[in-house]
Amino acid sequence: MKNLILGLFALVFLMGAIATGTGSTAVSFVVGALALAGSFIPKMNGVAFSRIDPDVSALAGYAGKYSKKIYLNFENALDFFKDLTTIYNVKSAINLTKLHINGKPKPFTGVFTAQKGDIVYSGNRLEVEKWQRDFQIMPDNYRGTYLEDLRKAGEGAKNMSFPSHVFDAVTEKLAGDINDIVPWWGVGMAEFTAYNAATAYTVGKFISFTVNDETKYYEVVTATTAGENPTTHPAKFTDASTKAIAEGIGTKLRKARTSGAITNVASTGIITAADAEDQFRAVWSKLPEWVRRSGGKLYCSYSLFELFLQAIREYTKYTQADTNTVYLPLTNKKCEIVPATWITNSNMIVATAKENLMAGTDLESDYRDIRTIEQMYHLDFGMTGVLGFGVNDFDALAVNDQN
């Protein structure tokens, strides 16, 4: 094949020389020979490689160039993966199987009698939902700004360069949205009811509303009257798209506490610096003894953690000052205090074993992949992945009465 193509090009060159003196016949032959040679160019799905649009090599300078940095910035900001037990390779859902042993020993009778309902499996499910983040960059918009010098030279149609820190800002905001909202305040799409024009909505209600054939998710922040919607009265609604991604651990715990599935509940009321240590201890003490003696973690927001540190400041002067790990005093270092960045604007304290609270996803690499599509004058970027949260055993945790 290679020799045939080289031979054809040699023939074309020869006939081109002849064409100088022979006119249009030779030219026609040259054109025909080139067409024949073109038929031997490697093809994919009937299209020559050299003619595929867009030129994917041109995209290497965009997301690909910064993929490692994007991944590090994004993954490092998702603190819940570090604080919780992460389960990978979850496509849609898995069962969190809990084994109940209900049988009890009894005085010897010499008669074998197996107890009914002795060994029972029950449990919760960890379901993951898919999320996406789309963003668009118009490189030409940087002209006339103080950032225009960060673009490469030339203002032709092929100059699609833009300042690389844009990726940093987008991924930092994306990580913040996911980490600060979904794990604790996410409610999932099932919590949103389709908008009804005849309904007056109270504060805190979640609705789905279709705009230009796209379903969007909103939370009511100001009570509405019938007929008021996110288009006519946007100030009464806030975008709740991030909360719609999946049901977070905080939501699961609040529901379980309300339903009675969580029985270990401490009445703490509003926590202050004066009583923080006592209130933290009240939650820890609600845990079954078999959990406490094995050791566990007490999760709280950073605001509550600061109140706790103020409450034990005299104690830490002599025991655990300048250490990275803080324990609840007088627990023999069995209770580790974990200030969680993903517990935001919350006064709830959760005491449990680390393995009891779970985050689920599929592949870590999903969070570093950015698909880039070059349009005529702008660039489209897309990211997606799956995420979900679960609680394995409500009997093996304790909470307080705050949200």
C-alpha cells in the first residue's frame, strides 16, 4: 500500500511537469490522480482523519492542560470524602445490611428450641444520584479588561485562549457548592413538588418549575400567593438545584429523628460556650456503651467546634494544646471531636463510629474529567459524576435535638 501511494505521488509529480507544455489534459490527470491517492488516506467512519472537525488537538490547551490541578483543587475541597467512609463503584444503589441478633441465652433445659426471629437482616440503602456542571467561556469577553494580556497573541477566530485561573474559580465554586450543601442539606429531587399555580407556598417549600422546557428547582424564601412563581416573583424563590442532587446525611438524620428511628437523642437546646462541653458530653453519653468503649467520633460544625474549644480552654492548657486531634475530656481519648466543613449552619451534633456514616460515588476519576467542546466563538465545558450518602445503623449513633 505504501509503495502504491508513493508511486502515485511520483506519477503526479511527473505529469505536473508535463502539464507545463501540454495544457488542460495533464491538469485533469493530476486532479484525478490526487483524488485516487486521497482514497488511500486512513478513514474512520468514512471520514478521513485529517478532515475531522473539530481538531481535537486544539483542545489540549484547555481543560486537558490543567486537568491535574483542577482535580487536586476539586478533590481536596470535598472534605466529606475524608471524614466519612467512602464506598466506590456504586452505579445506582447498594444495600447497607445490618444484622440483628435478637436471641438471648437462657438457663439449661436440655431441650433444643431455636428462637423465632433470632437472626434478622435489615438495613438502609445508599443511593447515588447523578449531577452535572455546565459552564461556557467566551474568550473574546476578556478583550478590553485588565486580563486581556493573559491571552496569547492574535485576535483571530482561532484564538480561543483565556486566563487559566478561570478553571480554578469554577472548580473551587463547584467543590464548595457540593461540599457545603449536598452532604448536610441535600434533599434529593423527590422532595420537590411540581409547581401548581393554584397553590400558595409557605417558606421552606421545595418546588420544581419548568422554564423553556428545562426543569429547575427552587426553595421558597418568602411566602407566596396563588399564581406567584419564580418567573413573576423571583425574589420569593432561591435556586435549590444543588439541594436537589441527593439526600444528604443531615436530612436523613433529621427525618430519622422525627420518625423515631433514632432513639438516642439528647436534649441540648441552643449550645453556648458556657455549656458546650456538657452538651457534647450529653450526646456522647447517649451512645450505647458498646459503641463508646470501642471509640467513635463526634461530628459538628466549625461554629460549634469553636464554642467547644472555648469551653475546654482551661483543660487544654495542660493536656492537649497544639495537637491536631481534639478529644472530649474524660473519655480516655475514645471520643474524637471532628469539625466538619460539610456540616454548615447547623447546631446538630452527631456521635457515632466513623464507619456508620457513608458517602458513595463511582470512580474518583469522574471528578477530574472535563469535556470540552469548541464552538465557533466560545467553549463549552461539562463535568458530571454520581454522589450519595447513607447511614448504616441508626441504633449506633446519637444526636441532639437541634437542626
